[in-house]
Amino acid sequence: MNLTEIRTEVSLHLNDPSQLIWTETLLDAAIRAALEALGRALGGAFALEGLDGALETTLDESHRQVLVAGAVAHALALRVSGRFEDARAGGDLPDRRADWAGVQMARFEKLLELVRVQSHQTAETAPYAPWDWEEEEG
């Protein structure tokens, strides 16, 4: 898994395989944001080969679809916020794009929660501090 592969998958999900609408700069920012969110959910920092000079991917392949879903959501959010807007947008397009972005972001957040819970369930050590229980006699 590397930056080029993830860019391609995200572009396909955004119906822009030639990347005429969704530029590499926007896609990279979206992929970076999704990777950081995955890192927060899993409790670590991850690298993707080709992104920000990373020489190897440290994210497990099993999280590929979550990364792609997050990158799609973040790409839509970036366009809606106007950070990467262009003059080609139609009058009602931002409203529809905002709705699409909201749905995709909600989906990504649910996937992140699932990843977080699964990582806690499969962890060899508890991902939280032990809780000392004291019974009161009474």
C-alpha cells in the first residue's frame, strides 16, 4: 500500500479517475488527515509510503478501506470549506457536496470507532490503566 494506490482508490470513489477535479494536492491533504485520524483511533502515528517523504507504509493493510473512506470524507470536507475550491462549481453544487461530505464523514467516524474497539479487543495488554476496586464493608 502506497500513496499512489490510495490516491487512485480515492479518485475512483470521487468519480474522478483522471484527477481533473480532485487534484493531487487536495487528495494528499485528505489522505494525510485520514491517516492522522486513524493514528488517533489506534493510539499511534502511521506513515504511508510516498506521503511526506515516507519510505515505507506502517499502517496495516487491514485498515486500507478505512483510510480510503476517511480520505474521501476529508476531500469532500476540504472542497466544501473552500480550501481547494475552483471556479467550475455550479450554484447548487456546494449544498449537495456538503450533504455528501457530512454522510461520508459520519461513515468514517463510525469506521474509526469500530477500528478503535477492535484494537482494544485484540490488544495483548489493556489499552487503559487498571482500576483498583475497593469494597466498603458496611
